Amino acid sequence: MNQTTLNFLETIINDRDAANAGREEIFSHASALLEKYSVKSDVKVTIPSETDFFDLCRLAGLDLYRTLLIVLKSQFERYAIENSELKMLPSALEALRELSEKTALARSHASPFYPGKACGTMNVPKLHALFNAGWADAGFSPYEFIDLVNVMLASNIFFERVDSREVDYFIRNHRREIGILRLMEPAEREELLIKKSMVQELEKQFDDAIYDLNQKKLMIANLNSDFYEQFGDVYLVIAKNEQAYSKLSRMVQIKRALPDITREELEEAETETRRKEAEILENLETDIINSKYVKFNVENLLKQFTEEDLKNVDLEGYKRQLKKTEREIYTLTHPDMLENTVLTEKQKIKLCELFRRSIEVTGEETGFSIRLVSSLTEILESARAIWRSMGADVDTRFEVEGKNAGEQLAFLGRRITKLKENIAQVKNMTFNFMNDPDAKEKLACLSSKHAVKEMIGQFEKKNLWYDMQIRELESELDNLFGPENFGNEAN
């Protein structure tokens, strides 16, 4: 965090010489709150309440936006401390200093946090009542206030210093938007805010659905790798025997149907099929070989980092970047997103191929528990290049379109419908992947040591069956070609 409430209090106290008629009162109030952080307890970390900070901000002359940011900071800090190992520290002073230094820890709690979640804190309706009483002239309606809180949380602006340029920009932008909203009729304004809130929630659900799809694909790739590591050698023998059996079965059927065909002609007819089968076997053999090194490669990579390095990884920040990348790729490449665009058919085909590649897990990702942004970046840049070549905008950020209330409401309505359709489509894709019979069978094979042992026995029995069938088919084929070919095998 760029500023904790502790930093905020220290700034006020250190700024004691600033010209302000109530400077001594502000200093006294801030100092009293700072003392609360230092209280040591074996039971629970003591943190000033959001009303303590509300009163201080009002006393210091902060506006509604900056006061709300501080109040949200205080609630978030309480929530993060209560839900982490920081609650074991003897005082809030030590807990907050630790939180401010560990960005990864702070961000890991930002996503699930919402006002009122921490024990003894106010929910959004209570905060709205508190702030509307403090700033009666601001006149935020319940929906306007909810929208403001949601935007602050979604942007993580409450992590910033209240006197930062980022906060200044945020406030200017929100005041401009609220000014436009208030030119609308009250009913239209409330409807627009409700629909905007629905869109924000659906956008989040859409991001989560795409992330879940990609994670499930990674899970299946890891499942395949585990399967090949466990059964690879015997499975490769089965695959070779299966191909030999299929080839001999085809040749016997063709020879029966065309008695005059020669062995050379029959072999030539099989050339293309054999080439494809050889390619399949080669890929399978590569996957099996790679599976034996996946865990070793991942462990070797992790050894390059210390335990402290891994502990401080900003996983939540990484997941946000991953979701953003996956969402942008989906928006720019999924076939349904390419309808009614300026793109040529050739470009659409290229983009569809990029989408297919984006949901296929690469070898370097196998063995990890989350997809790699680095593996998707090249795909995203290729998609952007195609769109830019047509002079199209590749900015996928959401902004309400429309010159008036009617147009904006219609736009949001279409957006809600489309998002619901997209979410359903992605979830359906995920369902199909997870219900693939091959994936289910492999999962069952690896479910326990007993299942592994039983499966190896079944594979060995299957290979014995193939050996017997192959010998019988070879003999039958030799007989079909007559005495002059006796003893020759179909290769």
C-alpha cells in the first residue's frame, strides 16, 4: 500500500506547522488515534474505528472523496489483519507496518474485501447515512454512493495517498461523471446507475469465467502429464499395437473386397494413413518423455527463488494481469466477437486460430498451478496487430456510450444481454472440457494407488490381446495373398 492510515496520521502530525485555525485540535485528535495503534494486547490487535477517522478527516477539512478513501483504508486494514497471520502480532502498529511493506499480502485481501465485512465495521448503507449527514450538500443518492464505493474498490484507489495525483484525477473524473448524471431525470439516473452496477458485476463474472476456462484447460494438461508419467511406457506400447492392429484390419478388409490387389498396391494405399499415424505416435512419445521431466523442471525453477521471494509474490496482482490478458484475447479473437466488424475473412480465420492457441496450454506451462502471462502475451500482440492493421481501436476497456440518457440506457441494456450470453457460452465450454470422456477416464486411473495398479494390469492384458490379434491378422493376410507371399509380413 502506498499509504496506510498509520502513514496518514503521521503526515498530519508532522504537518503541525501548517496554517489551520484548529491545528492543535487536529494534532491532538491524530495523536490520540496513533496511540491506539501502539496498544499491545494478547487478545486482539487494536485499530481505530472508521468513525474515528471520519471525525478526524472532517476536522482536518478533507472533502468527501478523500474522507471516504481513508474510511475504506481503515476498514480494509482491519479486514486484512483479521484474515491473515498479522493478527498474531502484538500491536496494530507492527501489523500495519508489515502490511505496508508486503504488497502481495495487501493485494491478496483486496479482491474479497467489501465495506462491513470486517467485524464491527459499517456496511455501505450505514456509510451512506454517515457521509450524507456529514455532507448534506453533496446529496449522494444510495445508488450514486454504491457506485462510488464500487469504483473505488475496483480501481484500488484507496491504496494511494490521499494527496496523490492518482486520487486527484479520480476525483475530477468522478465529479465530471456525476455532473452528467445529475442532468438526467431522477428515474433515468437511478436506472442508469443500477444497470451500470449490473454491468460491472457481469464484467467481473465474465473475467472469472474466462479465467476458470483457462485454469481448467491447464488442469487437464497437468492431468495428461501425470497420466503419461505414470502409464507412459505401457501406454505407448498400446498405442503402437493399436495402430498395427488397425492397419492390418484395414488391409485384410481391402484384400477381401479386392482380391486382385497386390501387396505393393495395398501398402501404397496405406502411405498417407501411416504418415499421419507416425506423426501421432511421435507426438505421444514426446509428451511421454516431457512428462518425466515436468516436476523436475518446475522444482528446478523454484529453487532459483528463496522462501521469502516466493512468500512475497503478488499472486493477486498477477491474477488480475492474467485475467486482463485472457479477457482481451477473448474479446479480440473469439469468433462471436468478430461478427459485424471491418475485418476480412482471412483476418477472422487468423484471429480464430489465435483464440484456439490461447486456450491450448503450452509445454512450458505444464506443471504449474496457474497459466503464464508470458505464454499469452505473444498471442495478444498478434491479435492487436491484426486489428490495428484495419485502423480499428483495440482498447477493450468498458465505457458507457451514448449522447443522452436514452442512448446510454439502451447501450447498457445491450451490454448486459451480451455479457450474459458470453458468460453462458464460456461456462458451457468449460463444462464440455471437464466432461470429456478421455479426461474422466484418466482422472479415474489416477484416483488412487489401487486404481493405478489395476490400470497397469488392464493395459498389460490389452497388450497381450493385441499381440494375439496382430499375429492372427498377419497370418490371415499372408493366406489371402497366397503361397507366393507366404511368410511376408505387412510392414
